Amino acid sequence: MNQYKFFKLALAVICLSLSPALASSFSEIAASATDIGNVGDLPFTRIGALITSSPIYINGEERYVGAYKITLNDNEAIEVSLGNADAEDIDTYLYILDENGEVVAQNDDAGNGTMYVDGDDYDVNSYIKFSGSGVYYILASTFRELTEGYYAIEIKEFVPPAYIASATVIESLPFTQAGQLTTNSPVYEVGGEEKYVKAYKITLDGRTIEISLGGANGIFDPYLYIFDEYGEYVEGDDDSGGDYNSYIRFSGSGVYYILASCVGELETGSYEIEVKEFVPAFIASATNIESLPFTQIGQLTTSSPVYEVGGEEKYVKAYKITLNGGTIEVSLGGDRDTYLYVFDESGEYLVTENDDGGSGTIDVDGDEYDVDSYVRFSGSGVYYILASSFGELTEGFYAIEVKYATVENFSDLIASATNIGSLPFTDIGELTENLPVYIHEDVYRDEDGYIEYSYREKYVKAYRITLTGQTIDILLDGDTDTYLYLLGQNGEIISRDDDGGVAYDANSYIKLSGSGVYYILASSFYELAEGSYTLEVREHDPSPIISSVPPRINSQRAWMQGGTLHLSGLTAGKTWSVYSAKGNLVHRGIASGTEMNVKLNMTSGVYFVRSNGQTLRIVNK
């Protein structure tokens, strides 16, 4: 910044600092905003100052802001760049709010490159591409609370790449097409070279897909690109498909553009493209575990499925199991050095693994086998247990046992269990320090991929019920964040639930079908938490009434905007869930912070977001 401009801004700061601070209400922030106009009035640039008299925006922390108002029509798109223009090097932060003051986009450090403002170049720190319809407020701010300093901002129209207008929409998978790049194809510049391209638009909801691109005439050398919805490069490939063909395996959520192109500049030719869901080979041949305990003698041979993990190829045998919050133990032994893997339903995410953690023996088909590999984990959903070997492509025999894990202090937990005689049954109780303590366990992977275990002690009240083949609903609610556990007659951890009761006007919910003796444990999500609860056990209701869910007083907020679910008021590390109007689980995640923006592929309708024992109703239009 030249000395003259700095002097003018410094003088403005001195004058403004003598004024009283503005209130932090959204209406006053909006009133202070500089009205840019609309996309036709762009580009817009400015050097601004954040000072004690600037409006204060509260979003978890108090921050000084400079506000700018813009009107967008018909999903017009803009790019907003924000950077430091201060000798003190402030860390900028960028918000975009809708006309109701709700955050629709925010960014800290996604910027790169420079912008030219008032005759000088400034590094871009915060950056957002955004499209919408309506009035929006762009807030220039800082990452740290109530930080003063100068900033540079640039707002300009985003012009989408030419290939987007002619993109073919992939409606369903698998998808195949024979195509041709000609001199009439859109031209895209990448890596300093111009290339003819053909675009395919696909919307993903976390699925993993495989994309194969080949030259139809055997001469054309194809090249494959993936870009995001704004045309930002995500991934590319030349020859991973063999024989000069391209191949990409990709996972994501949101809108993406797959570009069929060529290696050479402005090269024409025919191609064939295939897009399909990725399904690991072991899934097709997996043995379904119908009930526990389960044991089997198996063999790994050259005809077994091959799975590449950690850069090595291994023969594997897969076992499919569906858990409803239960905790299981898997033991594996054999005539070779065994290795255990547990994958999620997609076959992509490795939940846990083990080489030599086993001890003791297992009885399989009347014989005893030493246990080499061992895992214990809890989960809800479909999982694949892979019996394998430590060595690459190793053949051999193995013995496997899968069973429910049992509670160590089971006799203490059920010593004072209340017997449930007839249904419906309702009990109002208290969680206090006089109750038995249950040790809740979780297995997870940290940010570096290492397996971690967490344990929480909880007060529990036990209830005994005997079933003769009927199906029941178990519902738990209270003034604390409740948690339900279901144990078998020998202490097997069959199921557990935190926030699954939204469809039944409750916090925690378990559906149980079976015969025999079971134990229900009423507890809390938090460690050694006290509080009152209400337990209800009744015959299964196949059609719960969603409309009965009462409004709850809470600090959480949730709303849908452009296919993105916006959440605020979350607790970091806590589970949040989205349910359909019929109570079906749509999505579940772990809060990485107090606020999250998640791209979800959901049909129009009413949904319910559940977290921290609170229910929020949202409408996806």
C-alpha cells in the first residue's frame, strides 16, 4: 500500500475510533453494508479497515466485520477473495450470509494467488465461490476474536467453464457412452495447453465410483479429468487403465464434472467412457453371518479374491455382518500368520485391523485353534470382516469365530434389574451415583489413521424382559442426553443407541425381535451423568407419528440451502443424525466443530436433525 493511501486510511481509523461501537444485531450489520448492486456492477474491490467502531458479528466469537451487500439472480455465481492489507499480517476470515442472517458459506484459508486492488497486489487468504438467488451479505472479518487491521477484498462474477453448458447429466449408474472429440467440442485450458473436452455431470453422496476412459480407435490417447461444480481441478489420470487408457477411482459428495479429453493439445478422436459404482471383489463372494456365535474353517487359495491394502496384494475371504449398535469379538487363527481386517459397507473405509493381538484358543467344529488375530468393535450398519494373512498372496487354512462381546461386570449390572412383566411398560427413574457403572467403549481412527480406543463410565439402570418371538420398541427420554443398551441373557452386547428415537418422540430407541431373556440398560451419553429419565417398552409400532415431536428449546440451528445442510450449535466429537419423515436414517456423522456444512443428496420433503438430545425440523425444497 503506498504512503498516501495508508495515510488516508489511518486518518479514517482515528476518526472512526472516536465513534461508539455498533451493536452486533444482524439488522444493524445489514444497515452498515456497502451495497455493491448486482453481478452487472462487478468487479468490486476495496481496501477496508476493521476497528473498534466496526460492526461486531457474533458467531461463537465476537469479530469485527466489514459488510457488503449483493443481489444475485437465477443462481448467478461470484468469487470473493479476501486478504491481509496490514503490516501486522492479520488472519482474515470470510462469511456470506443470506437475507435472514444465516451463514450460507464461510472460509478461513482456502485462498491462493494474488488480487489487484487500488494499484497494489495482495495475497489471497480467504476465498469463496458461491451461487444463489436473492440478497446476500459478504462479511470481511478475521479468524481471531475482535482483531483490528486492514484488509483487501475483491468480488467478481464467476464465469463457468464452457464445458458445463454442454455437459451430459449422468442420471444413474452404470453409465456408458461412445463419444467423439472434434473441432466443435468445448476447449479447456489445463496445464498451459488447450484441449478439446466432453463433460459429464454427476452428483455423488459419498459413493465411490470407477471411471474408465479408452480410445475407441486404438490410436487416440485419452486423458481423464475430474473438476468440482465450479470448475476447480480435483483429479486427473493418463494411463492407469492400461494400454494408454485412463482410470480413476473417486469418492465425493456434491456435484462433479468428469471430462473426457486427450493427452495431446487440441487432439481429436473417438473414445468410450464407463462410470460405475466401485464394489470391491470380496463383497460379491462374502458369506453372510445370519446369527452369532459364528464359526468356520476356511482356506485362502489362488482363486480367493485379491485385495490390495497398504501397497500389498492379499488373498481374502469376506464375511458380511449387520450390527445394530452391538459389540462383537472376532478371533482368527490358522496354519499361517493370519491378519484381520474390518471394512465398512462400501468396502473402502478400514474400520479396524489386527495382526497378532489374539490369545487363547477357539473351538471350531470340535477342534481347538490358537488365536493369532483379534478385534473387538462396536457399530451400526453393514460391515465386512476379512480373513487374510500377514504375507502377500499367502495361501493356507484358517479358523474364524465371531461372537457378541460380553460385559465384564454383567452380574453387578443386573443384580437389581426390574422385571418387565407385561406390555406396555413405563418407568420413570433417576440416574444416580448409587447405580451400577457400565463401561462404554468405542474404537475409532484418529486423523493420522491410527486405531484408538475410548472408554466412558456410565450409571445404568437395568430392566429384564422375556420375549417369545414378538417385536418390541424400546424408547428412552430424559432431562439428560440418554443412551440405551441392550444385552443378551449372558451379557452379550447386542445393541446400543444414542439419538435414534426421533421418529418416536424420544431420544434413544431400539427395535428388538427375538426369543429369550434380554436386559435393557437405561443410561446417559455423558460420563457418570445424573438425571431423570422415562423408559417405555411396548409392542412395535410400524407407523410412528413424526408430527408429535415437540419443539425443543435449544441453541442448535439447522437448515438446507442449495443441497447443503448447514448446522450450528453442535458439540465437537458428538454424533448428529438426519432422519426422514418416516424415521429412516438418512445420514449420520461426527461433528468436527460447532458448525458444519455438509452436501447431502436428499429428495424434497421434511427431515429431522437429531443431536445432543435435541430435534430440529428442516425442509428440503
